[in-house]
Amino acid sequence: MTSPTSRRLVLVVFVTTSLAAVLAAQSAHTRADADEMLRKVAVIAVNGLSDRPSARRTPVSENEVNAFLEYHAKAELPAGLIDPLITIDDAGRVSGKAIVDLDEVKASTSGQDMRGQAVLSLLRGRLPIDVSGILTTTDGMARFQLEAAHVSGMPVPKSVVQQVVGYYSRTTDNPEGIDIDAPFPLPAHIRGIELRKGEAVIVQ
């Protein structure tokens, strides 16, 4: 026969694991959220292609964005960039996390920024990287101001982030990739993006 203490312990474990399962289910990215984001992307794109785009405000939730990345954008992501996750906070602050293949980055960026190379030389394989900063938009242009970056929880300089972003964003037309300090134009006649906790409003 089990003691009252043992029974209480079993009950606590049961309640705790059940609650954890419920919370996990509530926060999971759903196919419905992904499909809703896909629909909104189509609406934004069609409006942006119009000769006279209508004034439109399209709210998108953080869950919709991340569900879209999970269900619909995986095939479009560069090889070696795994499980991206976006967090939207107040005052224009955004953060992103992903698993990146740093061996590929190092192999393609030899001879670039020496400080970044020195840090990358200490890191190997696929590791989690997270960055945070402020996104500002005005008159169809956007700029991201990096505030902090970490690889496996270790702070890294901006030069490391630049090498990672440059590697994964390079194209035939732009072999150096995106300069994270440079402003960039927003597509589809988007005039600005308003950010508040858990949500972004796309303004056309």
C-alpha cells in the first residue's frame, strides 16, 4: 500500500506534466496559422502588384509568422538554416533564433573580418544563434539595428552576425549578401511595418 506522501507526489507529477502538455499544445504553431499567413502574404503581394495599390493595413501575428516558416517556407530556406523562430516585442524590438551550420559559413568567408573569423574558429558544426535588435521603417525603407547576438549562449560580435547573414543571403546578383547595417527597401509597396508585442501590422 502506498503512503499518503507517495500518493501526493504522484498527484503533483501528474498535474505538472498535464499542465505542461496543455501549455505546449496552446503554444504550438498550427497549420491553420500557417495557412492564414499564406493567405495574408498573397493579399499583400497582389495589392503590391497593382498599378494603384490600395491603402491597406494587414495585421500578422507572431504565431502566424512562425507557423508559416515551419509549414510553408522550409523549402525556401537556405540549406543549413534550420528551425527559424521570430519574436516580436514592443517599441520595434524583434529577435530571431535559428540553428546554423557554422562550418559552411567559415568555409565561405575566409579572408573576411579577422575578429569574426577568430570567433568563428572556436565554433564548429550546427549551433543555435540568436540575435535581437530594433527594426525601424519609414517611407518604404527599413533598417535593423543589432543590439545583441549569441551563439550557443555565448555573446558574439556584430562581425560574426554579418558573416552568417551575408552567407545565407547571398545571390548571383549580390554575392556578398545583405549588409546588416544598410537600409533596405520593403517589397510590394509596403510603406512601413508597425510592431507591437506579438504582432506586426503591414502598412501599404
